[in-house]
Amino acid sequence: MRKIILFSFLFLTLSVMAQHTISGVFSPADNYSWLIAYHLSPGNQSYVADGAVNDGKFILTLPENSAPGIYRLVYALPQDEFYFDVIYNGKEDVQLHFNASKGINFLVSEENKIFNKYFGEIQGLTGEIVRWYSEGKTDEAKFKKVTKELKATQMAYEKLSNGMLIQHFIKANSPYIPRENESLFDYVKNRKANYFSALDLKNPMLQASGFLMDKISNYVFTALPLQQMDPLETEKAIQENVSEVSRQMEGTSAGFKFHVFHKLWKLAATNDYTTLSDFIYEDYLTPLAAVTRNQEIINEIKTHNRLRLGAIALEIEWGKGNTLKKLSGLKGYEYYMLIFWSSTCGHCLRDLPRLYEGLKQRTNLKVVAIGLEDDDIRWKIESAKFENFEHVLAMGKWENEYAKLYDIAKTPTYFILDKEKRIIAKLDDSPGVIKFLEDN
């Protein structure tokens, strides 16, 4: 019995010893309170651990036998914006210092320290070549010195990282190095032509990292011709880059492709590239969604598209006496406003009177107030206080068709429309509404 107990104790001790940690310090400390760690796989992430951040300090103990790979640390919401990635090789603890303005500095973990140092040096040397071209320099000796140093640095880090996970990234990041002093035009053309030479898009380690997505998005949005282009020409050039990415991804899984195109769609939509985002959605995401069963994301994109700036506001109908009125039928105003509110919403009952008072002198604006209600008793009392508004009773509250069509998640929500009923702003408080109208 004593031997069994001793064996169990030793087994537990060895198990604990096999566990590793990711720890460190956040600054400024007051900005952080929690942390979640995920293990990344191609197009997906799996929960690993979470913990509190106390006085800026944290420690996450990884489960036993946690697989080597890329781990994403999320520290705020939305999760796809506030995170950083670390490499865990299964052999060493990771200790770091994360600063909101300066980024991440690794204190313990040879893989991560070398990884960061490599990218710092390569970016510095590549930047020297770019500056050499952009400043029109002609010093041939200096050019050869920089290109020679860039090549030597790349080779040195490839050798240093032998047997490490980071070698996947270092080799994939191998930069284009001109063999001779070519023209700026040729340098830009050749750099683009060689962009994917070392980048294996089928590599599962790369697919499971933010590195690869950064490389792809950098190519799509920055590998552009040198000549001046208008917005339409710019979107066309970016669209061609997206098509090239699609060609480069031949042979990869549908799930990975969907992940990449969804990220590119988000970037296009965020930057108001409407034609480009529609191209990605229609030509790539929609057909891939059927294969990957990502209909929920397609539905989110449909919602975004019908409510994005520049879209015609969806029809709203309401009765006034014996007359059926429609949003599309309102005429004669420079601006229109849709207010989604509720008579049971305390914030609405504080915000709407301020807005109503602030809009009294505006004769070029027509307001349609949609009350999301469970019954009409309080609505009749509260809506009567805003007699200059057109009032719509939307029974069923969050389940009402207008709440769903306009994707209302909170009240009040304000949509401002131009004279053609195109959406030009979406706001959530009266000061923002007043300021927008004053500025426009």
C-alpha cells in the first residue's frame, strides 16, 4: 500500500513538473482585469485557460500535455481586436511584459525572444532599402552593403532557429532582396511578384497563426501600383490582389479559405471599400459558406450590408388615423432620423427629452420614433410628449420585425438618413446626434 501511495505521489509530482506557465505584467495596470488563452488551429481556436490580472500581473498555468503551437491571449472585448499571440514549444515557460503603446517584450522564452528580435532586425533593414529607393539615393556601395546585410541576417536566423517552431515563420518571411540596383518601379514589381515565393499557405503552423493573415492582408491592401489612382481604380487593384490570394490558396481546405476571406471582408468593410467587400462576399464567402456551414456569418454580413453607410433605409410602415404612412413616402426634408426606443427604457426616457429640445429649431429634419413595446399603455403616455415626431408602435419589442431588420441590440439607437433615405450615421445618444447634425 505504501508503494502505491509513493508511486502516486511521484506520478503527480512529475505531472505538475510537466506543466508550464504563461505569465507576465500588463501596463498600465489599471487597464486590465482578465485574460483568456486559446490554442490556435487552422481557422479555429480552442479555449485553454483564463485568469485574473491583479495589479497588472497574471499567471496562466497550461494544462498538462498542452500541444506546442500558437497561443492567443485575449485581454479585452471585442476578442478579435484585443489580443496578442505567443509561441509555446511545450518545453519552456513564457514570461512577458505587455505595454499598451509599446507592444510586447518577452523576458523568458528563447523562441519568442528570437522571434521578436528577428522581425525587428528584418523590418529595420527592409526599411532601409525602401528609404533608399524613396529618397532617390544613388550610393551603389551603400545599397550593396544593406542588401548583403539583409541576406546575411535572414540566413543567420534561419540557422539559429533550426529545430524551433519559429523557423516556420522565419523562412516564410524571407524578404525579396534585389540582386542589383534596379529601378524603383522594378523593385516594387519584383517585390510583389516574389511575395509568395517563401510563403507556404498550406503549412498548418502558419495557418494557425495571425502571422499568415497579416502577411495576406498586407499583400492585398498594400501591394499596389505606384501610379496615382482614384478610389475606384484602387479598389480594382485590391480586388486583383484578392484574386491572386485565391490562386495561392489552391489546395488548402475550404475552412481555411473561408477564414481568410472573412478576415479580408472585415478589413474591406471597415475601410468602406464597398465594391471590394461585395466582391469578396459574392465570389468567395457565399459559395464557401455552403461547404463549411458558416451560414451564420453570411447572415451577419447580410445584416451589415443592409445597414451600412450609404444603404437605403429599410421600409417602415405605420398607421395614422385611417392613413397608412411609409418611410419611403416622407418628402421635403434634408434629413430624416429613425429612433428605436422603448417607454420602459430608463435611458431612453432621459435621452429623448434632451434630443427633442435640441431639435426644436431644426425644420430640415423629420423624426420617426419606433417604440419597441410589449404593450401600448406606457407608450401612449410617453410618446405623447414628443408631438413633433412620427410615432410607430412596434409590438413584440426585440422580436419585432423592425428590431430584427435594423439589428437593434440596445435602446435608444439612432439612424440618421439623408434626403434620399440613405443611412449616413448610426449613433446611440442625443449628444452624438446633435453634434453630427451641427457638423453636417
